[in-house]
Amino acid sequence: MRPGMKLLLATTILWAAPAFAQQAPTALSGGPTVADPAKWPRTASEGLIDAATEKFVGELLAKMTLEQKVGQMIQGDIGSIKPEELRKYPLGSILAGGNSPPLSGNDRSGQADWVATARAFRAVAMEPHPGGVTIPLIFGVDAVHGNNNVIGAVIFPHNIGLGAANDPALIRRIGEATAAETAAAGPDWAFGPTLAVPQDDRWGRSYEGYSEDPAIVRSFAGEMVRGLQGEPGTGRIQKGKVAASAKHFLGDGGTFNGVDQGDTRVSEDELIAIHGAGYPKAIEAGALTVMASYNSWNGAKMHGNKSLLTDVLKGRMGFDGFVVGDWNGHGQIPGCTPTDCAATFNAGLDMAMAPDSWKGLFESTVRHVKDGTIPMARVDDAVRRILRVKARLGLFEPARPLEGKAGVLGSPEHRAIAREAAAKSLVLLKNNGVLPVKAGAKVLVTGPGADSMGMQTGGWTLSWQGDGNGNELFPNGETIFAGVKKAVEAAGGSATLSPDGNFTSQPDVAIVVFGEQPYAEMRGDVRTLEFQPGDKQALGLLKRLKNAGVPVVSVFLSGRPLWTNPEINASDAFVAAWLPGSEGGSVADVLVGDAQGKPRTDFKGRLSFSWPKTAGQFTLNKGKPGYDPLFALGYGLTYARGGAVPALSEEAGIDPSLGNTSTYFAKGVTPAPFAFATDSRITRKTVDGPQTQEGAQQLVWPTGPATLRIGGGDLDLSREANGDLSLQISYRVDRAPTGKVQLSMEGGANKGAIDATSLFKGQTGTWRTAKIFLKCYQQNGVDLTKVGAPLVLQASGPFGLSIADVRIVSDPNASICPGAKP
Ligand code: BGC
Ligand code: BGC
């Protein structure tokens, strides 16, 4: 047992007993095979079948070669396939993963590069196919809050905010705008809506779900599908629309302990009632595709679950479109690898997402069909479904009225919808009367999120994890500060941006924008719900302002509710703004009054996730036993209907050191649970870092080998390694190494070391940053599943090194494998 564990258990009893009780694995009846498909809802769908399309598809099928059929069942990622490879490997689909650039090579590109990419792949796919027929490609992308991969697109609030807005008709309009912006850039298919019903807020994908409440998810599911695809019915989808993908089927929001891609341990009844809530509506609205989930249900991977994919989804629910897999998700089925997996197709997956594994998967699948491991009837069913979708989408016809069209991405109409949505998503948690900001007020705008498109748009924006997104990458949007400034000036006041919160002339009020840094899958998973455990930077800023007599309005940007009692106490008003997207002006629409000091728009947002009273209430969900939130599902104040919040307890109720898994050294501090240690022969002193006074450790090696070690944590970094994440070290060489410098991690059975000498050569005396792919550690023999020390640096002295910062980051384009094979 780790030292922190005892404390956790003790505080659990005090604070979080009910929430924690639900964490224990329970023996469940039923699953992983459903007991009876007839328990599941039947949909009122008329289906996607129409005689003319079926005849057309049947004729094509009869002419296709086996290789062509298998090709339809495999999707490659544009980061790992070139258009010309489609001649030899006739794949049915391509996707652009979150980090995958268009052919221009720059992941952050505009419409023209994306259109050129779509056309280049399509042109090869449409060449006459020797011995077979010509089948168009379907091109998919994670357009999950607008067409978020493309510079210039309107970025809508993430789903958690839309849940708070709770306006199904608005969801449809967002879907329509997203379809147009997606089609205008080339793709035919948006990987959404996410119909997860997140039950453990530690899950880093919580924000991709509309709500913890299945009723809200149910009320949105059909609307988003209709928005993306148009009205359901047989025959063609209207031009300019795109295929939707209801995801992730099934149980993603129930992943155990909120760890991404884990096991969902719930009864079949709960799987139906909670996690399945949105699917019948999505199917009735004609969803053309459903994406299988990474998670398991009671121990069995969904990508291999025939009873759910085939018997329930296609059988009972009458789903006539195709089931696509998730990113190498098939490779996680026991006995499968990303390049070889008959089991997934036999279970009912129709198209495997095989981003970088498509070639191997194609070859092995052809073999499995030839030797009968995959029955021909199953192949024909899968291909029929895929062709049906392609025909319905109109991909066999050349017309693409929106593709390449100017003025679609970032249009004023779309921006207005995003602004309305973001304004409606704001939830007022506290207001001592400081809001609305009064006419003529002198407003200080501060905090790390005040002027940051990156923070307000979050993950799945221009890159997978959403990091590194500067304001210049958002030509069609504005920051929260920019919006506040316009509104305040229009009401006769003034607004100043102060990055650090300092001011020269006393403001009437401060708007402080802070919250979580962008994240997506896996990297967003946390171990407790405490905001900024150990390092309460935002709280420090709020308190400084309060002490200076400035009334404080907090605007909190986050992908989930977090324990923020100290920050709420230190605020006169507190607004949960979620991840509002590119229209920062939305915040001012609600917060800043008119020239008469009256509100211009009232708050409409209501919590779609319960807000915790302690940092240990991980599975705080309405209707669950022991439900004791700080603010219940549905809570939200308005100007018309205020409500005071008394002083809140500042006991987190949980060991804060459990919260940190990715920052190992920062600003001169080694945050818990990590510890900085050196061999006694290394001399060590505190020096100034590149940004912070006394923010670094300076180390001087003796003659002979000695080691620096940052230990603690008990981390599993294997998924981070697969996701191309890196260990970032900010350092300065004070004296060049005379011998070898090795980097390692410690903990697992296999130890290995990277020769990192090259990183420490060259100029001395200047601060630099190295980003080392975690996978380099694996390649050099480190077992990343049980890391007890994330930084072990051994040098055969003499050597002089100062270290300022060590943490995990996602920046594949700037990362390397030093010295070794890549
Ligand atoms: C995610 C999906 C996404 C896919 C393609 C996966 O890792 O789970 O939601 O659609 O990648 O980027
Ligand atoms: C994501 C992709 C992303 C990739 C990066 C996947 O899990 O879903 O969209 O580009 O990881 O390696």
C-alpha cells in the first residue's frame, strides 16, 4: 500500500464514503454477453433501407474483388498512408486523427490544404480499378465541436457546456453548422456525437459527454444527428451534409475509476438505462455510423462483443448503417494485434480504424477470409453496410457544392450560433451582487484564460490534446478579454488586460479567467477532483485581488466540475464557463450589463454535471445513493433569481498528492508525491530558473558516475507512450559532460537507459528544453507500466547541470529520441 493510501482511506470514510463505495468492483449478474436482447429498446426507425439503393449496392458487390471488399473494411490515417498507396491497397476509408496533418505536412492548416488533401486521396480512389469496380472513399474526422481540425473553423462549446445550455433545438443548429464547415473542408463524415454519459468525473473525456444525466443525452442525440445529416428517411442525404457517428458504443462513460479505455462494471440494466440512453434516438434519426468503444463491459472488450454489436445494435435496435472501430481499438482484444484481428469483424465490426496498422490488417484479413476464419457472408454484410452509407451520402456522385467554398468556415451565421450556445452554457454558481458588471466600470481582466483561445477551446482543437494553440491560429474568433473590452466600452467603461493581475489604478472589479489547461483522452484523466492540487496559483491571484479591495468575478474554464471551494470562497461571483469555444464574446454578453447597468442577457445554464462538495466525490451522480453535492444537477442562478452561497469548507477531503501524475518538478518545487534526490557526492544548490526566482536546482557532478533521481508516484505511462507523449526537461548545461549521460525511468521489471549525451552537448549557460518521446524509453527497455521514478539521470562526471522543470507534455512535432533509433 502506498503511504498516501491510508490517508485516502481514512478521509474517504469522513467525506466520500458513498461515492467511494461505488468504486469497489462488484460481482455483477449478466455480461459480458447480454442476457436477452429483447430487454433492449427497439427503435422506431424505418431503417436506412430502400430498394433502389439496395439494388445498386448488390450490383456493386457482385463485381468487387475479395481485396476490394476487405479494403472497404479498413480505414487508414492520413498521417500513415499516401494517396498512391490506395492503388495497391484499395481501402474504403481514411481519417484525419487529431494530430495528423493534411498532405502539406502542417497539422495546423486552413481549408485549402484540407480540401487539397481530400481531393488527392479521392482522385486515386476514383481511378478505374483493375478487375473490379470503382468505389469512392469516405473521409472521416473528429469534428466534435465544430470542424475543430481546421484553422478558421468556428469552435463550438464542448459538449459539457451544451449540456448545461440544455436546448435541443440549438444542438440541431450546431450540427447543421458543423456539417457545412466539415463538408467545406473536404471530409464526408464527423466522428460525433459523443453519447457518453460520464459517471466518474476523473475521466479526462468527461467534457465530451453532454451530461451525467441520461435524459439530457437522450434529448440531444437525435438532434445532433439530424443537424449533421439532415432529416432522416430513405434515399440520399442532402448535399453539404455529412455522416454522423454515434460514439462510443457502449459504456464509455462508465469506465472504472474514470481511467480511459477501462472496464465498465455495471449491470445490463444500468448499461441500457444510463450508457445506452442516446442510441435509440440517434438510430431513429438515421445515424449512418456508430463507433465501437475502447472500453470493456464486465471484462470483455467492446470491439469483440458480438452480443452488443450484432445482436443488440444491429439486431434488436435495427441499426442498418456500419460500425466503425476506434483507433486500433480492435488490437486490444485478447489474441488480437492492431495488424491481425479476425475476432473483431466476426463480432460485428464493419470497418476497423487501423490508422498506422492498415497494411498489416488488410493482408491478414484477406488471409482470414480466404481460409474461412471470417465467413464470406460476414464480409458481404459489412461491405453492404458500408456501400449503403456511401450511396446514401451521395459519394458516388461528383457534386460537392460546399467543398472549397469560401465564406463557409467561420461565417457570421455560424459564429452567432456558437456565441449563443456559449452564452447559454454559462452556469452562475455564486453572485454576491457584483454581476452584472456595472455601466462605466473600470474593469481589470486577468488570469491565464483571459486572453487565451487555447484555454477557452480546450482539447480536440487543431491538435489532439489541444495544446500549443496560440491566439493567432483563430482568425474567426475572439478571446474572453476581447469580448469584455468591447462590451464594457460600449457601456461607457474601460477594460484592461493584466496578465499577472497587477494594476496601477484601482479597478472597480476584476474578471479573473482561470481553469484547466487543455487535454483530451487519457492525458485528462485525474486521480482526484481537486483543482490545482498542491499549487493553488489561481487562488493566490484571487486572494491578492481581494486583499487589494477589488471585487472578484471568477470565470472558471474546465472540462468537468472540480472541487473549487477555496476559489469560490475567494470570489464575489463564480461562473462555470466550461470550454466555451472560439466565441469569447459570449461571456461578456451575460456578465457585462448595458449602459443603464441592467443585464443584457440572463444566465440560462444549469449544471448538467453535479458539482462536488469534496475532491473525493468522483462518482457524484443524481439518483445514486448518498448523493450529497455542493450544487446539484440542474443548479444555476440567474439575475432574476439570485442566491447567496455561504462560506464553504476548505477541506478537500482527500490526499492532494494523489492528484499529480505529470508534473515532477516546477518552479523550484518537487510537487507531491514526487521527491528530488541526488547521490550525496553531487553538490546541489538552489538557483534562479528561466522564469522563476529560485526556480531551479543546480547540480555539480564529482569525478565518477552519480545519479539524480525524481522518484515517487507509481505511474503507468504506457498509454502516454502510445499517444506520442513526451517527458519534457527544461535545463541548462553549466559544464559540458565529459562522459556519457543516460536517462531512464525506474520501477518496472525491465530497466533500460537512453544515451542522452547529445542533449547536453553544445552551448553551456543557456536554458533549453528537451522533449523526449516516452516511447524511446520503451524502445530502450524500460517497462512503463509501473514507473516509480520518472526521471533518473546518470552521468559519469564531471558535469554541471541546472534543472528548472520536468513534466509530461504532448508535442510530437518537437519531440525526439536522443541518440537512439527513432
Ligand atoms: C477516439 C475517438 C476518435 C478517434 C479518431 C480515438 O482515440 O477515442 O473518439 O474519434 O480516436 O481520432
Ligand atoms: C487519437 C488520434 C490522435 C492519436 C495520436 C489517438 O488516440 O484519437 O486522433 O491523433 O491518438 O497518436
